[in-house]
Amino acid sequence: MSLLTDISLEDKMKIKKLLVGMLAVSVAAITAACSNNSNSEGTMTKSGYMPKELNVEFVPSVQANKMEAKAKPLEGLLKKQLGIPVHVTVSTDYNGLVEAMASKKVDVGFMPPDAYVLAHKKKIADVLLQSQRYGYAEPSGKLTNKLVHEYRSGIYVKKGSGIKSWKDLKGKKIGVMDATSSAGYVFPIVELHKKGLNVLQDCKVVQVKGADQAIISVENGDLDAAFTYTDARPVAAKDDPKIMKNIVPIYLTKPIPNDTISVRHDMSPKFRKKLSKAFKAVAKSKKGKKIIESIYEHYGYVDAKDSDFDIIRDYQQELSKIQK
């Protein structure tokens, strides 16, 4: 039955005119997009995409509202370096960031290793830079004075809980991050499976938004354990200082490549070079250094290449076998 059956002739005509108008606008937009090589945010040259406005997106490692407030000041610093408007946003999760880059809504994404590998496989993104952090001495959680571009995943439990090793995790409630998170999901699940514990079958898995929230949930007794990057405790301890003593690691994975700054697959080499210099300059400036430290605890950036992430691909293959 037609949806217009009970509508007056006059209203039918109005609706028809509206639909025709909408169709005309859509056709005009499509024609314009196909007839030239530019859009409102940039130009497609022979060498690749050259943004006129840069859209940068982050994924929360802490609560999203806190992340956005910390990241916004980067707009001005990057604009000064690049000479074009910069817009900074925060995605809900890694998948949302990849989808935004695929639809050309985001030009630059701060991606964890697993999300980057997936995006690169689909020809959505290429790695530009890799972050540097100071290493942590475990189990104390104290920072070392060495900058590194790799880290580990840790399994954290509450002291006195009776969970002393990975063997005690069977049947326990474990907080994990997004399924594309190296530290919060992939590495610990793969390594424990090799040891004989199928976390996805033998434990109760609960997805948590933010490593700090996962640690806090362990402290509060809502979770028995949490899979997070090492070391997420100092971030969580800002709200509850007791966490540094009460929450302890019982297992550390093999080293994981640090987070990436990844760009659209079609971005021109010329702009990539300019963007790389811009991020490095921001990271070295007094104000920029403070901002990137507060967002992801980044202390600098180094050049990266795709092969640096082959270990991530190996672990992804192992995870896919576990999930079958």
C-alpha cells in the first residue's frame, strides 16, 4: 500500500516538489564531486591528496570527555606549523576512527597498532610516525629515563585477591579494551591461549572504555583483573593514589609497537613530509610537549614504516584462530 494513499492531492504535490528538489541537489553535488578534483577540505593532485583543512582524530585511552579537553589545544599548534585550519575530534572507539578515515572525514588518526594494521590492509591508512614513551619498571610502575617506541601489556589484579598468576584467572571477571586493542585485548589473549587458558571461553570478559577505568574497576572490586598497557596505574592513581600499591601486575606480554600517527592512504608524499615535521616540532615545543604528554603520555615521535608492525599481524592471525 502506498504511504501517500490518505494524503490530500495538495500535500502530494508539495511532497513531490520536495523530493524532486532533494534529487536535484543530490545530483548537483555528485556531479560537482565527479567533475573536478577538489572538495571543501582539500585537493587531489597527481601525487595525492593535499588537505586545505586538516581533520585529526583521537581514540580515548581515558574518559572521552577528558580526552577531548586535552586534545583541543593541538588545533592551534598544528595550524601554526601547517598554515591551514586544523580540527581535532575524539572518536568513540578504534573502529569509529577507521570508518571515519575510510569515508574521508578524518585525515590523520592516532591509532593503536592493531587498528592501524587493519586500516592499512584495507588501504585506508598508512603509518607516518610512532610515539615514544618512557619505559616503566615493573612491578613498581616507576618511570625509567629511557625513551622507547614499544611497550607491554599487563594483567593487573588487586593485591590480596588470591590471583597470583595467569593460572588463577579461570572463571574470573576480566576487563578488556576494544577487540582491536593490542594491549587491552589481542596480546594477552593470544599469549594466555598458548599457555593453555582460553580467556574468551574460560573467563567472563567485560569490555571497558578506558584503561584507567579498568584499573579503577579492579580496585573497586567490580573486576577481578584487567588487561591494559603498562603502566595505566599512574593515570588511574590521579583519582585514587592507593592504586599504585593495591593493584599489581601478574603477567607481562612480549613488547608491542607503540601507537601510530597514521594518515589517509591517498595523502601526498609532500604533505606527509610536512605533517611529520609539524608533529615533531609540536612535540618538542614547551606547550606541545605538555599537551601530548597529557593525552597519551607521548614524549616524542619517530619515523615509522609498515614492516615495524609485522608482529601485530602475527598476533592477529593467532587471535582469528582462537575466535573460530
